Amino acid sequence: MAKFHKALTTHEVSHVAHLARLGLSKEDLEKFQKQLSQIIEFVDELENVDTKGIEPTSQVTGLENVFREDEIKPSLSQEVVLSNAPRKHNGYFVVDAIFNQ
Amino acid sequence: MLVDLSIYELSDGLRRKKFSAKDIVKECYEHIERFNPTVNAFITIRDKDTVLKEAEEKDKNITFDSPILYGLPYILKDSYNTKGLRTTAASNILRSYIPPYNATVYQKLLDVGAILIGKTNMDAWGHGASSENTDFGPVKNPWDISRVAGGSSGGNAAAIATRMAVFGIGEDTGGSIRNPSSWCNTTGLKVSYGRVSRYGCIAYVSSFDTMGPMAKTVQDCANILEVIAGKDPYDGTSSPKSVPKYSDHLTNPVKNITLGMPRECFGEGLDSEIRKLIYDAAKEYEKLGITIKEISMPMLQYGVPVYYVIGTSETSTNLARYDGIRYGQGRDKFSKETMRRIMLGTYALSSGYYDAYYKKAQQGRTLFIKEYHKALSECDAILMPVEPMPATKLGELINNPIQNMLADIYTCQTPVGVPSLALPCGFTKDHLPVGMQIVGKMFDESLLLQLGYAYQKVTDWHKKSITL
């Protein structure tokens, strides 16, 4: 198990922001570094809970393998699906190129 | 005033033609015009003339067999997708998003002929306990406009308190229905996870999110819940359990019921006036023949960290879909509070920290569930405060991330999935409303509603209205 960190470095905050695709200003980075460190310190309280051999819980429905019939049903039209897209072309979403950078 | 009447009375009056749906709708718009500029409960108000026409249509077609919510004006938290009507989740990201489909809860209300009058303000994506984390201006508490309405479903509570609608539909992930209900003197039910379909409600924490009624009374909540609850093929986590006719069981005797009061909830950190008001409520319950029992839930102190680590982890993945490509604006439009939550979640899920944070919190969740199981085997339901303090001043929570988290201290049993009813139990010396909550076993909404109904029969806190 990784060791609990008491404080995040600005480098770590910048790495996490990159993973989450959030662009942060230098000012934001410093502010978040302080705030996130405080929050991490707070949730580190969990360290005091003995969880040895305890199964993790990811959901509480008590349901398993919820299936439905594999039937073809009407769906949204291409036009409707594209209706909120900021940029579209010939029935496609337009995205920035990623290979030529 | 018509909007002061219960759903049952309004529905009965409509059938007997004592008044019309149009009359009720008109009254709601009068209140919106009068109070909304001050409290800012709405993000989108539907065009009055269009809604009045819908009401006329309902008046023409109503019969004695019409569903109970037929012709009644209501509001939706702006997290519910409404086809053709903008849905923002209170974020600039979705400021001009027009959903191409309906949330199941909205579809069900359309089907029974309820009339939507608007979409209400909230903390963006459900991220907050004060309805200040919104790109549409904070919601103000109608009881004291220098204070917040609570959150994240704050617009609903503020609108119901000022009678801008007959009822509302909120969403509760860590207290978002109960917190504003208690701070605005309204009644709200956080249902068992899976009781009501989540389909089409913009997700905050998928494994905690619950959709539920907000209204003036417990009886109204029962009338609403029996319409919106049930299995939905579009939500695999919705429960196949049959839906009781909650309103038929409200008057069931509550004698011989035991209410547990966890001593950990009434110690340090709880406002002394709130403590006293909840003890008073316990005394009322004793008069009704209910046994009050002190119980112990030492795990409660870990509730916020468990809730917060899992919550931010899930929200960081849920909000990853906002890429500004298919719909909505780019990620730079997230608010600071939301960015903080996304980053904490991303951190907790990232390589090297997953076991220490996410998995650890999931194990804590298991222990938390056991704690509630044990407590609810010693009593039938648990009586607790909703909030450690009355409504905070504007700016207090939004500028203090840790305080903002701690506002959820009594309402973060959402990882357990159990239902909880929040209802008014008095006022502080400064005339600020105080609520209490009754937490029950999974799918035991019936008992919670019976207990709430019995209390509202012998008290009149829920009838106190506002002098703005």
C-alpha cells in the first residue's frame, strides 16, 4: 500500500490536473496545492480505521447481472445526437487533430 | 392561498371544480414574480402563457379518475434532463445544453399530467451544501436573505418555502435534499438507493445518487413518491421491489416503534439550540407511545472521509465526459469547487494512491454499512440532526472547502444506501428553521413516512410560513 501523503507538492497537483484535463493557472496551482493538502490531511483520518480483511463495497443494490432482452429499438437520430455539438461537419463531430503536434 | 393546501386537498379541489389548475399556476407565478428576484431559486422559468395554456388543457380534461398529481405545478432540480428545455446542472459547461431525451422521473410526471413550471438552481453537479457553487448566482434563504438556502437542491427548498410551486423533485447524494429542506423549513425524502430511477439525472456519485420528493409535508412526499418510484429498464440499479401505496399507510399506528438516537450525533460540534429542538421532538414521539433509545455509532466520525473519497472519485470519472466536443463547453468552465473535487477524485484513483484512498474508503464503506445494520437491529429507525448548525451566512461555506465538507457530517450515510426523511422540528431564537432526520432500513420508506406524518399531526412547525 502506498504511503499516505500529508501534503501535495505543486508538481503533484499539476500532474493530477493534467490527468483530469484541467488547465490551471500558476495562481490556481498554488491555491489548490494548499487546499487539496488540507483535504487530504482530513481524509487521512481513514488511516485509523482497521480494514484488514474487509471486502470493499462498490454498490449497495444487492442486484447482480441485470440483463435485458437484446432487441433492436428506435434510438436518437444522427441529427438529434449532433444537435448540441459546438462543431460538426457532414454529420460528424469535429475534433482537434492529435497527431501533428 | 391555494398553494398552502396539501397535494391531496388540491387534487380533490380540482376534481370538484372548487378551483382550477390555472388558478394554482397563476398563484405560483405571482409568488415567483414577487420572491424569485430576491431568492434566485430558478435557473429556467418556463414561459407563463405556455404553462397557463397547459393548465387550461388539464382543467378541460380532468376526470375523477385522473392521477393525484394531475394539473399540479411543480419544479425540477436543474439536473434532470428535460427534452427541448435547457438543463444546466448549474454549470456554465451546460449553459446552453438542450437535452434530446427525458429523465425517467420527468417522463413519469409528464405521464400523470403534472405541470412543470421551471428548473431550479443548485450547487453545480451537486457539488456543495449551500447552493453557492452555481454559475447562476447563489440561492438565498427566504427566512433570512443574508444566509444560504442549503444545497445542493437549494432552489427547490427556497421555492417551496415561498410557495412558487406545489412540490419539487430534488436529488440527494450526501444530503442534497435534506440539508436545504431543514434550512428552509420544508420536508424532503432521501429514498433508498434504487427506489427511484436515476436515468436522465446528471450523475454526481453514481453509487450514492438518489432521486426524491421535496414538499411542504410528509403526506405530500408520500403522494409524490408513489408516482416516481419503481423499476426502470433504463436504470439497471433501480430496484424490482414493488412500490407500496405509501399514502394509504400514513395513518398506521406508530406505537411500539423504537427510535434510536446515536450519542455521537449529539455531542460536541452540534449547535445547542438544534440539540434541544431534537430532544423536544423525541419527547413528542414518546408522547405518541414511541420508545426512545440511546445507541452508539462510533464509525459515524469516518462518514465524511468515506463519502468524500468515493464521491470525488466517482464524480471525477462522471465529469470526464464533459469534453466540449459532443455537447457543452470546455473543461475550463468548471468552477473552482468542482475542479477541487475532480482533482481529489483523480488523485484518489491514480496509480500508487488507489489502494491508500479509493480502496481504503470502499472498505470503510463496508464497515459503515455494518454499523448502520447493527444500529438498525437495535431500533426501527434512527433520529438525528440534519445539520450541525442553522443556515450559514452567504460566503461562509463556499470559501471554506473543509467546512463545506463537514456540513454533510450527519447526511453522508448515502454510501449505505438507507432512506432518510428530513422534516421541520422548530426554530432557533433568530427565527431560523431547524430540521431533523429519521433514517430507516433499506426500502423502509413507509415507516419513515408514518413517523413523519404522526409528528406533523401533533406539531405545526411545517406550517410556519415566511414573511419576506
